[in-house]
Amino acid sequence: MKFRLGLIIGLAVGFLLGARAGRERYEQIVTAYKSVRSNEQVREATELAERSTRGTRTAAGRGMVSVAETVRAKSAR
């Protein structure tokens, strides 16, 4: 319950601060984000991270499917 209340309060505060910042600040944030994303070093690092974690993510996905099938089979009994 504490977590949920904290989450709701955090979202409300974030919304209020964001609403006060207004459109101009939003545009500044978007511009900064686009600037970072268009940086060649950032793109290369992102691609490297994607390639290096692909196998692990695939294996984790298969493991989750296996566990889900086992749970489904046991709950059907």
C-alpha cells in the first residue's frame, strides 16, 4: 500500500511540475533528446548493446515461455 501511495504522489508531483514547466521546457527536452540520439557515438553504443545482449534476451524469453507452459500445465490439473 505504501508503494502504491508513493507512486501516486510521485506521478501527481511530476504532472504538476511538468504542467508548470510548459511547452517551452518540453520542446527543450525533446531537442536535447534528439541531439543525443543523433550523436554517432551514442548510436554505435546502442547498436553494440543491442548485439551483445541479443542472445541473453532470446534465452530469457525462451525460459519465460517454458516456465509459463509449466505453470499452465500444473494449474490445469
